Amino acid sequence: MRRISQRELRNQNAAVMDEVERGETFRITRRGVEVAELRPLPVDRFVSTIELRRRLGRFPAGDLAQMRREADLFFGDDDRVG
């Protein structure tokens, strides 16, 4: 995270925005006091159900009975429901 003044932001706006696009975060100061943070927006992580099925289809089917046995060994089965 970099710290820059309001004046630097104004004078180097295009360069600062380029760096934000590359993932850099800036703390903006006014008279030496931090007043704002400029950071990239989170990446949209929406995946359609069609795309999710396509991606998951590449994985082998799991052995649910084996997973249950391993979970019971690790966590115990005293409070298991059903």
C-alpha cells in the first residue's frame, strides 16, 4: 500500500489509476493526514450454473461412504444426525 498526497493524486491521476488497475492500493493524504483509500474493486466472481457444471464435470466422482467414514474418525460420530 502506498501513501500519496491529494496533490500527487490530482497531478498524476492517470498513472495512479493505471497502478490501481494493476492491483495497487493508495492511501490519500491531505496536509499529512490520511483521509481516503483508493483500491481496486473486487473481481466479479459470478459463475453461471452451466459454467459451474462444466467446471465440476472434470473432477472424478467422490466416494461419499469413504468421506463419511473419514469424517467420523476425525470428528467422532456421537452427535451425528441421521
